[in-house]
Amino acid sequence: MGIGDFLSSGNVRLDQQLKFTAEIDKMTAIIRRTMLIDKSRRENDAEHSWHIATMAMLFEEYASEPVNVPRAVEMCVVHDLIEIYAGDTFAYDVQANIGKADREKEAADKLFKLLPEEQGVMIRSLWEEFDAMETPDSKYAACMDRLQPFLHNTLTEGFTWVESGTNRAVVEKRMAVIKEFMPEVYKWIEENMRRAIAKGWLKESRKILLFDLDGTLLRSDKTISDKTLKAVLKAKENGYLIGVSTSRSENNSLSFIDSISPDIIISSGGAMVNAYGSKIVLEGFTGDETADIIAKAREVIGDLNITVDTAEEDAEFYRNFIPPQDELEKSWGVSIETDFKDFRKPSLKICFEIDSEEEAEKLHKELGDCDFIHFTDGDWYKVTKAGITKETAIEKLAAHLGVGLDMITSFGDDLADIGSLKMCGTGVAMGNALPEVKEAADITIGSNDEDGIAEYLESLY
């Protein structure tokens, strides 16, 4: 006896239903790109359909319009049946999606005619309604179809995103129906896209505006003008990522820029990079190395003013002197006073105030394999690990986020900004910048005290 004998009852209608039921078992052999959450294998179409049908029973409260849940569940169950013949088409594969509609229509013609006519019409109408995504029920079902693989990606280290090199824009397009129909759920999606980008699972696709702080985003009084703040926040609304690149420590920087909630912070002259709340670069001295550098400076110079950016979780800023009160409030931001005796915290940047170039050069030679840079606006010298600069940090940031340097616009005013302005897609010098900085930039705008940034950003949109 063959399989056909078991599907022959003598009742034509029952035979059609039995044969269709046996045929759709092939769903279990259609393998999708999505990885199971336990990472043991990829899921199949039957598992996916079951999963989103169950989800449709749970998330009705987040829909922006009334939904007939039983009908949406039916759509979830049947939406991928045609893949028995058409195969699964990976949502993020542009080339594979060419001709998808024709393949699926042909598959539908073949599959649904196996049923009694009115049942074939009924199931096909559910599939067509789901595919058109025009009714509240179909939009809700489509949300489940998109939410489930997104969830799997977040719990499998972005498996299919990493495998396919997917970027934010592609995922945002795929999630558009959730943004429209389930905005509360989309907030979760948006936050998890940011987390995935920070972890390197999903590539970034938005352009980046990267601002130096002192002499650039900050006015001479160390504040951001209302006009510039409004322009930066408007750029953020228009899809730009906002970043700062500064020699200040991260914690110290935040006391000046908390109002803009930057997506990216390059701090301590490039020794630390934070993207979307995750540290992706951390390059500094050990606690013992920090203590040795401070001891060597005191041995060569004697008593001197010192600041240290620590590499601990809070990235705090320490100093061993008390600036004048007005200067402390205006320029130094959040800082901690210490005498640096027995100070052995891992550090990102150590600064010394030295009024003699000869003594500074002597200390530079004693320190050996470190970068030793003179700030142009005083007698302060910065010590970091060799090779730590703003531009090396930007390169690492771009590689981690999967963006080209041409997508970054860098703003600056001082010598430490020249490399950044040259390497990024657009280098913008402030009107108050040093001549060498203006020479390196693509364009020069108004000064930091004249809302030069605001006027430039307003010209972008």
C-alpha cells in the first residue's frame, strides 16, 4: 500500500482536506534564516508560524486600532504556507526579493487548489489580506511576523544581522508597520537597535555630527547657547547622531552636555569611546603605571598641579589643586580633589601644569613610550598611552558601528582636532579656530560665541 491509499477515503472532499493537511507538513522542512534562541539550529516555517500565532494572542493591548485577534491568529498560521513551493525569502536580501511576489502567487495557485474550492478561497483570502497589510487585522499579524525574528536577533547576538551585514536603515524599514501600529512596542525595538549597534551586531546607517567641546560646542563661558542647543536637538530629530570628541573625561564632559544627551562620547583625547551607553574603546594606564607617571613627574619637576581622568566605571576626573571659585564653576565641571598620594587608579589621561618648556621636555624624555602633548591655551601637558588620539578613536568607532568616515562631520578649533577634520567626510573649523585648523578644514563657520554651529546646522535642513 502506498501513501495515496491512506489518503483515500472514498469521500472526495475529505480526501482533498487530508491531502492538503499532509502537504503542509512540508512547512517543517522550510528552513528560515532565524536562529533559535538556544542557538542550536535555525527555525523552520512551521515553528515561526506557531510562534507568531501565539504572540498574536498576547499583544492586542498595544495595537493602535481594534483588532479581531482570532482572525489575526488565522493569518499568522497560514501566512507562510505558500513557501512550501516558493521557499523562504530572507527579508534583508534585496536580490532574493526580486520576483518574490510572482513566485508566491504561482505557489498560491498550486497550493490552495488542493482544497475544496470555498476553503481554498477562504485561506487564500487570509494570505492575500496579510500580504496586502492594509487592514488592522493584517497590520497586527504583520507586526507579529516582524517582532518575532527581531526578538530572536536580540537574544542570539544579532545572528542574522551579523551574518548578512544588515544596517539600521534596513531594519527600520522592516519595522515600519510596528512603528505605525504598535508605537509602544516600537520604543522597545528602537532601544534594542541602539543596543545592537553598540555591541556591533547591527551596522549604523545614520550620519554623525561630532563636536569638540571647548572652543567649539561650548562658548567662552563654557555653556551651550540656547540657539545652538535648539539646532543640535533639531538635527537629532532629523535623524543625525550627535557625538562629542573631547580631551575632557567622560564624567566631566557630561556636566556640560547633559542637555543634548549625546549618542556618542569620545573622551580623554580618544582613550575612551562610549556609543549608546556602551564603552567600545578603553585604552589607558594601569593603576601602577599611573602612580609611576605621577611619581616621575614630581621627581623631575617637583610640586606641580595634576589632573587625572580615571578608567573606572564612572570615568571620574581628579585634581590636586583648587582653582578660583568662578573658574571652578565655569571651566572645571564635576571633579574630585585629592593629593595623589598612593593614588593607584587605572587612568586614561594624566595632565601636568608645567611653566617651563625645558622641564616639560625633560619629563617627556623620562616618561618614554607615552604621548606627551602641549595644550595651546596654557601651560598644561597631556600624557596618554602612545598612539591615542581623537582620530584613532573615530576610526575605531566607525569600524565598530559599520559606518564610513564619509558619514561623519567633525567640528573643531584646536590643534588636536586637525586629524579629525582631515579624516572625516566633512571637516568644519570654527571661526575662532587656529589658522592651522582652518587650513585643514573643508569649511569655516562662525565662532563658538556667535552661534556658528547653529547657523551651519540650520543650513542642513
